[in-house]
Amino acid sequence: MIGLALVVFFVALAALAPAFSAITGNSPYAYNPDALGTDTAPTGPLGGVSAQHWFGVEPRTGRDLFAIVSYGAQVSLLIGLASTAVSIIVGVAVGLIAGFYGGVADRLLSRLTDIIFGFPFLIFAIALSATVPASVPRPLLLILVIGFFGWPSIARVVRSETLSLRERGFVRAAAAQGIGSGRIIIREIIPNILATIIVFTTVSIPGKIGAEAALSFLGVGVNPPTPSWGRSISDAISWVQVDPMYLIFPGMALFLVTLGFNMFGDGLRDALDPSEAEASTTTSTEAAPAAAPVSTDPLSAGGQA
């Protein structure tokens, strides 16, 4: 519930960013040199925090930091959710085909999954950002790149569960009745792995948000002056001695939204599979204090990755 509350809070923050901007009269693109001193650092305590500037202002530009954080939530959630959707769609499709049909399809798709797993995502993303024309919308590019490199994990999980389900009696009975493969996958396989897909989707979102922040931190994310938590954190490093609030507010927002999605995903997994949660609790209680239980759940491993 705490994780869900954090997720709802940041979704509301992103949705209400224009309303907050209208209330405070601050835009994330408006410069306020009057809020800066002669050294271009914010005037006033805590980086210029005031009734007008709730989080203070950005050094050198005087842009309102609360507006940057709230509009940055829109960018992070949009890219995180959309790239996760791309990963889930591709990964589920690959996993279903490889697990259900097996044979050559399974071998080829499994090797493709291994190749994508071993591909240096960060280097490719930096190179692609440098070569793709500026006319291509940067959020769309990030969604496609992050989403494309995020599908192998869910593909492996779906393939493993599909391999198990296709040997079950109800699937064999459907095939014996002459039902086509497509209908069996849609009516028999997908409903039985839907809980896994939902949980995996939830725990994948923080990694996608973190990937966007990392690319923006390195200067290859969304183009300025579009608000971005990662770029704000990168810019704040050189000002941390003068204005630590410039680092704390975007960094705390990134930390809390990833924490919220992780907690919500863990709680959702326990709710959808109570037997696993009960077994995990029993194991933790009986284990010696010096030895923590090791989870062999592939879904947990995917969430940690």
C-alpha cells in the first residue's frame, strides 16, 4: 500500500504539473535572473525556497525547481511506462512463440534473446543518440531503444512458463479437440501467465525510469530545456557545495518513484501468489540469523535485475 501510495502521488504530480505551474505562476522554461545572486547561485536560504518557489530555483538560470521536478515526472513516467509496454509486448510474444512451438523457433528465438542480453545497451544508446537526426523526437527514440533492450527478461520467464503449461492436460485436451494454436495460446496459455506478466510489468518500470535518468545524466537523454531528473542531477553535481537542494529534490523524486514501483510490485506479487509469500515468510522465520534465504524464483531475479 505504501508503494501504491507513492506511485499514485507521482502520477498525480505529473498530471497536475500544469495546474501547479498556474498556481505558482512558474514555468519550467521561464528564466528568473532576479532570483539569482552575482555568482549565479540562488539567493535566500535552501536554494531560494520561498512561497513562490517551493523547491527553490535552478542555479545559473533561475528556473523554478518545483516546476522542473513536476514536469520531469511527466517525462520519466511517459518514457518508463511506454518503454515497459514495448518490452512486455515484444517479450511476451517471443516467449509464447518459443515456448509453445519449440523446435527451430525456440532455438532461434533463444539465441536472439542471448544476443540482446549480451549487447552493450549503454554504448549503443549513446551512439544512436549521436547519429539519429535531431528531427526525430527524443522521447520516442528513448522509448524504442529502452523498450527494445528490455524484452529478453520477460521473454525468458514467459517461455519457461509456456513450456510447462503446454504439457498440462487442459492444453492437450484443447489440441485434441482440433482447436488452433492461436486460440489455445489466447484462451489457455495467456490467462494462466497473466499474473506473472502483470507483476513483471510493475517491477520492470523502475528500471526503465532509471535507464532514462542515466541517459539524461550522461547528456544523451531528452534534449534541454525539456525537464529531466537525470539531467538535473548531473547539473547539480557541480553545485552541491553551494546549493545542495538542487541535487536533493530531483534525486529524492527519482529515488521515491523507483522505490514505490518496486514496493508495489513486490506487494502485488504476494497478493497474486499468497502461497509464495507464505513460504517466503516461513523460510525467513526458520532461517539462522547469519544466513539469509536465497530465492530461486526467476521472477524475483528479473525484478532485481
